[in-house]
Amino acid sequence: MYREEIPYMKSDESDSTAEERRGYWNMAIGLQAVDGIKPSVYLLNLAERSMSGELTYPEVERLLTQYYTNQQSDSFEDAREADFASSRIAHILASASFSLDAATLQDYHRMIFSEIRQDAGVWKTDDWIKHEPILYGDTVIYGSKDRVLKDLSTVFEHEKNTPYLQMDKTYVINRLSSLTSDIWRIHPFNEGNTRATAVFVSKYIRALGFTVDNAPFKENSKYFRDALVRDNYQNLPSEVSRESMYIERFFDNLLYGGTHVLDSEDLMVHQLSDSPSAHRLLKGTHP
């Protein structure tokens, strides 16, 4: 019996349309705002040439390497990080491959921050706090450095059993918001967690078959991080509970073209005047 053979085809960036490449770059560049850094004008020009198909991602990386070889001042460090991280994120997003596991998340972190951070792709070695402006200086309680792989494994195993076909839009938004929030709360790396998590989840969403509108990441990446903060913070003496509404609004805009106004000012908690953390903050001590 004759059986027609359908050959495998190599996946590469040439498969992307100009519109898709623009979406990858928009997300990649927008995500740098979560750490308060901005790509250089030089990178923005290279990105435009990549979007048009003139430059490949490896060619952008090569030109960036040449450019920064001649920039020795420390004043260029933030732009250098933003430029290389943006280029690598766009490259990752253009790839068709993905696996829902800790190794892939670790690989993405290594790829994004290679030669930017010495601990690129290394699980965190310390437990961290961060004084959040929207929490009046209080901190989210992140996962333990000793449980990174165990906690990620639990999250991914639960996700693999999620019956998306039985869910309506509201439940899909809730589930993907929760997945993102859980990964971020674990905070697997010393730095760069929000960017690595965003790339990983974006890749997963595409693997589920969604066409992702990257505009929210381009325009509201700071809101994205602040929404994750609110979804993982509670302070019962100050009557503040975890609030998933904000990150779900972001995902509604991302997946279904929602029109929620995403403003970080809306995420500010009431002043924690009676909380132990507020007293520590006023005394200038760490939580």
C-alpha cells in the first residue's frame, strides 16, 4: 500500500512573518522595563532591520558584540544588558521548540543572560527579599532556594494535567495566570526571574495554540511584574490579601484582546501603617 511520506522541515527564523518578528521584538524590548533598563538606539535600529528580514538574530548578536567591544565605560552596562537580553529573547520567541519543564526554563535563563551575569542558568543560591514600592516597602515571600526544583516539578506536573478543553475563557485566563504567578513566586534565579518567566510562559501559550498579542508586554511589562507581586502578597494584620484580578486582566488583554486599562498605580496597597513590615521600613531595617 502506497504511503505518502511527509518530510520534516527545519524550523528557523525565516518561517516568521515580518509581523511576527515585530511582535517578538516588541515583547523582548518591552520586558527590559521590569528591571528599569532601556535598550540603546543602536539596538532599536538593529531590531528594525531584523523585523524587515535584513538581519538574522545571530547577525544582530554579532553586531552587538562588535559594538560593545568598543564601549568600555561602565555607563554602558545597563544598555548592554538590555540590548543582549532583548536580542536573545526575540530569538527564543522565534524558535518553534518548547518543553514544559524546569530544564527549559533554566535554558532560557542561560540563553538570555549568558555573558551578562555570571550566574546565568544557575538556580538561586540565596533566599531573597525585595522592597516593593507598591507594597510601601514590604516584600513578597518567595520560595526557598532549597526547594526550587521540587516546587517547579509540582507546578509543572499540575499544569500537565490541566483539562483546557473543558474550560471556558475565564478558567483559561485563571489557570495561565496562576501558572505564571506560581513560577514567579518560586523565583528560581538570583536575578532575571520576571523576564525568564515571561518568555517561558509566552512560549507555552503559543504551544497551546494561542496567537499571542505581545502589545501588553511591550507597553505594560512593569504592570505585569507588579500584578505578580500583588498576586503573591498578603498581610492579614493590614487586611491585605492576595489579589489575582490584576494579573488576570493582563492575560485577558494578552490572549483575548481585552481592553482593561493596565496602570501600576491601581496596584498600590493601602499604607501598611500598623504592620510589622512598615515599622521595620520606617526604622530603615530589612524585613
